[in-house]
Amino acid sequence: MTSIAIYSAVSILCSIGIALLPSKSLQPLTKWFSLGKKGIRQIRSRRDQTDTIANACLAASLLFSLIFWLIPGHFVIYGIFLFLTFLALLGQTNRISAKKPPAYRGALLFSVSLMFFFGLFSGLGCFNDFVTWKAASQFTKDLFSGEVFHIFYFLRNYVPMMVLLQGLCYLFPMYCLWAQIKYMRLENTYKGRNIGLFVVKILWLCLLMIVLSCGGVEVLNWAYYINYVEV
């Protein structure tokens, strides 16, 4: 619980700091990371449009979440990719809120920043004492040693389920951020009925990230009768 409180406080404080930044300081992000109209393609048969860049990044996020345990330093790659995604999201947010009142703009910046920081800490395992991504290293060792081919490995060993949980902790934040970017690029607004409901939705998403990262480990500890997990 202490780690959750600490990282949650850091997320909130950093998000408040970003929300207070003047619009001019975010202009470089708007220029370099908003992507303009690149990747937006018209679908004539449905009289609609799609974002090929966002779709590709969503597909890459899914692929990474499935095979991350084979990639050395996967947590570093995740952190860098999520940070670049956040810069793109900041660029889009600054673009669509440039002519809005300061309170409106601040709430929007605070919300997307909060989603990023909670997603970052959730994916890196900060909420569960890094148990899940340490399990990925153990699973890779078991794979190359041949232990995973034992008939009861997946029934008695908690490590594969921890790896699956870590994959979900990676995928959920990346999906949330890129889905928001895609919507902003196509619709020129945020994904919500109004700013109040949007903030509430983001708070729920952040809570789900904590529950997935921390609560998932607790459920697996209970399921496999583990009092303390150390991989």
C-alpha cells in the first residue's frame, strides 16, 4: 500500500505540474509530435476515415505485450515507447484545447498526464514491487532450460500467469493512450461527452491500472497459495 500511495502522489503532482504549463511551452510538442494529417486515410466505401499510424501502433502494442518476455530490457522499451506516445498525446491535447478556457485546458492536460503516469508505473511494476516483470525473466530461463515442457509446469507454476498479467499491464496503458490519440486525430476532440465525465473516466482508468497491477498479483498469490512472491 505504501508504494501505491507514493507513486500515486508522484503521478498527481507531475500531472498538476504539466497542467499548469503555458500553451506556448507545449507548442514544440504540437509541431513535432501531433503528426498532422499523416496516416489519416479516407475509406470511400463507408464514407469514413481511419488512422493508419494509430492502428499500427495499437497492433505493435498488442504484439509487444504478447512477446515482451523474449525481449531483453523490455521494461526500458516499454518506458520509452509510452513516453513517446505521451508526447504525441500531449501534442494532440494542446492542439484541440488551444482556444479553450484555461480551466478546461488544464483539466484536459491533467487527465491525459495522469493516465500516462499511472500507466507507466503500472506497466513497470511499481505498484506490485516489480513481481510481474521479474517473473518474465524467470519464464525465459525456464523456457531455455526446457522446464516449461514438463507436463505440469503450467498447472503448478505461478510464473506463466504472472507473465500474462504483466502483458496485460503493458497492453492496457498503451491501448488507452493510443485510442485517445486516434480519437483526437480523427474527431478533433477528446473521447468523452463533456470535460467533467472525461476526467471521471480517466480516474476510473487509473484505478483499473492499480487494480490490474496490484490486485492481479494478490489474486494469483491467493490462487497459488503464495504468501510472498519472490522470483
